[in-house]
Amino acid sequence: MDPYDLGFGPEPKHIDRKSLYTSLEERIKYLHHFLDFNADDIEALSSGSKYLKQLIPAVVNLVYKKLLQYDITSRAFHTQSTADETELEQDYLHEETPQIKRRKMFLRWYLIKLCQDPTSMDFWRYLNKVGIMHSGQERLHSLNIEFIHINVCIAYIQDIFIEALMSHPQLSLRRKIALVRAINKIIMIQNDLFARHRIRDGEEYADEMSEYSFSTEGWVNGKKVLGSSDGSSADDDGASFVSTVAPSVAPSTQTAHTEDSGNTANTAHTNRSAYSVDAETSICPFADLAKNAGTSTKIWAN
């Protein structure tokens, strides 16, 4: 056989273009196949979700500090739209405003959902509904967040997860890589499901796309979609997570439990001020463990 004869190779897998725009199931199936989202990713998420959950309070606080830092995103909490450039007659909201605390709660619920079972189609339907709810479509109180802000916010969350997980002082490198790869695939699919309702690709099939009826915030077709979908209460959620109150306002000592496979659980007492966005200060719940491990990354070191 001629070693330079590359041949024609296997036939490419057929993807029906129309189905990508008219069927959520087919779109998810294609994204899974393209990203090679497989059993290894499911296992990594199942065994590593506790580490992601411990980061949720930090992520929530950091995201809202960032959103309130710019007038175009901060104004949207008043106007429900980043496209509305109307000058505000009232002061901009801040982190301790009840409305922002409520929004933080929604983000916390959403991030908890990301740590749940991605083998269920309901998981992906939820992510798709989140995409719809930010696109200004079919809501009683329309929320129109332009894709540039959604995209950069998703990237910001992704960056926090990557640095925190890769800097974890106890997880093995193999587990760090597996968990980062798995959560990144989910985040990228979520980003596509935001883009699905913002971009114009496939608009010739618009009349055949699924329709959702929104009656009030957090509810779709009479079912609650922004909240605890497994029937657990906010108090149940709180058993695994520290408070989302901004650490700069109410610093106190928290406890985080971390473990690697085959090891006894270790307990670290972590100061909530570790969630500060100051570049000089750690923002993750494993900061004290990092001191013992001698790491110098900005995530873990004070």
C-alpha cells in the first residue's frame, strides 16, 4: 500500500440543517457529538460537582459586582433592556439593593442547576428557556439583554471556574482537567442556547421553532423554571453553600469541605472576605488550604 495514498476517508456524518433550528433535541445532539460530550464528562461532573458548588457564592458576588460596574449593564436592572439608553431619573442599584439580592438568588439557582444531571433532556430544556428569557421574547415583563453582554458574562464565569479548579490545592491534575473540560462544554452549549435566540441564522424556519408562553418571571407554561427544579427549598440549597451576601459588607468565617478520591475529607476554615474582587485578595473558598499547599495563584493566595 502506498503510504502517501490518503484515500477518501469515511463519509461525513449527515446533519440536517433545518433540524438544528427547529428541534432542540437535534441541536443538543449535534452539539454533544461535536464537542465529544460523553460518559467521561458525566462522571467528572458527578464526582466533582461539590467543588463547583463551593464556588457558587464567589461567582454570584463577582458577576454582580461586574454587572454593576458598567452603566449599560447596570441600567438594565431598571429598564429590563441593554438596548434602552434612557437616562435614569433614580440612582443606579447597588449590591445591597433588595432587587439585586433577588437577582443574585436567581443566579445562584441557575448555577446550582448547572451542577445537576446533564443526562436528562429537561436539563437542556432548562438552559434553552434561560436563553429565551433573556432575548426579549414571549415574556410578560420582557427582558432584553443583548448577546455581547451575555457572551462576555458567560466568559467571565468560565474564567473564574477555570482558574479556581485548576488552582485547587488537593485535586489531582487529572481530575482538574476532566472537570474543567466537562463544565466548559456545558457552558459553551449554554452560550449557544443564548445565541440561538439572538442570531438570525435559520430565520427562515422561525415559524416552525418551538414556542413558549411566559406568564411571569421564572415560570414557563405554568411550571417554575428559575428555581429549585427538584422540589428542594432554598433552605435545602443553603445547606451546601455559604451566603451570597456580599463579603465586603458582612465578613465572617465559613467552612468548606473538600476531598479527592481515596482521601479522607478535609475541612478548611475560610474567611468569607476571600470572595473579594480585589486583585490582591483570594476569591475562592479553598484559600487557607492553598496557603498550606504553597500555591501562588491569585485565586488561592491572599
